[in-house]
Amino acid sequence: MSSVSPDKRRKMESALSQLKKHTVVVADTGDFNAIEEYKPQDATTNPSLILAAAKMPAYQHLVDQAIKYGIANGGTEDEQVANTMDKLFVSFGLEILKKVPGRVSTEVDARLSFDKEEMLAKALRIIALYEEAGIGKERVLIKLSSTWEGIQAGRELEEKHGVHCNMTLLFSFAQAVACAEAKVTLISPFVGRILDWHKESTGRKSYEPQEDPGVLSVTKIFNYYKKFGYSTVVMGASFRNTGQVKALAGCDLLTISPNLLAELSQDHSTVTEMLKVDKAKASDLEKIHLDEKEYRWQHNEDQMATEKLSDGIRKFAADAIKLETMIKEKMLNVKNGK
């Protein structure tokens, strides 16, 4: 028998260890060397994270391999660049899957956010590249922007192809309802970016975790999903501080950057389960149904969500273009024998 009391043992445990008892912890990074020590279950990437990692000397071999693949597959310059980008995203995903026991999320180009058919084609291309490398689709989540078109692409990927989707850039309750009705695997509401918008629009410098608009948004979505028995799970994303993370303990999953994972591993304060299914079932939320017209209206009524969705798509698109430019320069050097 241990002589250490439960209270004292809890104080010795890190906040990260305590959080893992209530929530699946996911690492939000393309820098797979930074995640091993925190032992996350899954990992998520996006164009901005891949761009940052692709600039690091440690990952140049992945960039070089992807460029060789792109050139070898021929076609126009644009086709070679597109093939290189696909290969690079999957290459990072493959390396990440060596470090995590669960799944990796790989994102479809944000520039396709309003084209359902192109999103479907790109998603299936990504899955094919993983399968060529010996990784089954059950270990991959395809990230799609939570536009109406993205949500419908997610519905079709899940229903017809058995491909699991992670709906990203989610800011409004309308987006969350539409995703649940589409029966996608997972949604990623952006806690930090919601807070950013409220701080900018109100001039208020800080919010306590319990009144943080991003925390409140994810809590409402979690409660709605659990109250009405939706299969879609909630993964809070885009955190600005550990207070937000701890305020969402009990959420299905939370995807957290390596710097915040480091803070949580050094933090020995008590983490309490804040989101609970029984509390959700007791909430006074009412079930709603959204067709396309109603979805577009409800989402448009939310100024924050409308602005942050379009801003998020533009930022991911801009980083994809930066990555393409970097690839084109390196590709030219390879072709010129440099």
C-alpha cells in the first residue's frame, strides 16, 4: 500500500497527466520531433504548421524527397508542384504516425474550400498516398474547412468512402450543427481565434477561463452533441493559454501545441473534469435542423464566425502559396542540377 494520500499524489501529478484522464490529448504540430516526450494519442497538422516545419533544417530530406517524387511523376509545372505538396503533407503525416499510436489529421488545400468535388478528389488522393505507404485510412483524418461545401464533402467521404473527416475552421454553432447532421467523425472548434476576435472587438484585454468566449462556444457544442446523441466528437483547437485547455477538461479531444504541452507538463495544479455527459444531458438546449439556406443564414448572423472563417481560409491559403513558392524554387534548383 502506498502511504501517499490521493490529494498529495494529485499534486505531484502534472496537469497534462491529469488532463489525459478526462480527455484524449492530441499534439498540434508539424514538428514531429517536438511531440514524442508528451506522448499524445493523435496529432494534427495544417498548411501553416507544415510550412513552419518545412523551413527547419531537420526536415529538408522530406522536402527533397517530395520534390523528387513530384518531378518523377511528370506533367506541367503546376501538376508537379501539386503532386509535391500532396506528397510532402503525407510524408509529414507518415513520420508523425511513427510517434503517435492513433491518427494524424492532414488538411485539404484551403483554396478548395468552396468546391465540394475538388475537395473530394484531393481527399481521396491524400488517402491513396497514405495507402501506398502502407497506412490504412482508419489512421488518417482528412481536414476540411467547415464551409457548407466542405461539410457536404465530409458527408460524402464518410458515407461513400469510409474516410474519416476532421472539420476545421469551425467558429459558429450553425457549423457545428451542420457537421453533426452530416455525421462527420470529428470537429475542431477554434477556441483561441474566437477569443482573439472578442478581445479585438471589445478592447477587453483578458477573460477568465470560465467566461472565455471560445471556452463557452466549445462547451455549448459539446453539450448539444452529447444531449442529442450525435456520433461526431469534439476536439477543441487553437489554444492561447493553458487556462483554456484546463477549462475544457472532459472534452472528447483537445489538440494542443508543443509549447502549451510543455507548460502543462510542468504545471502541478489540480485539473477538474469540466465537461460531462450527464451535465450535457441536463442542459436546456433544443434540437434544431439546418438545411443549406438555414445554415447560411444562421452562420451569417454570427459576425465573429463569418469573419474568422473567411480570415482562416485566407491565412491557410496564403501559407499554402508560400510553401508552393518555396517548392518551385527548390524544384528549379534540382532541375538545373544545383
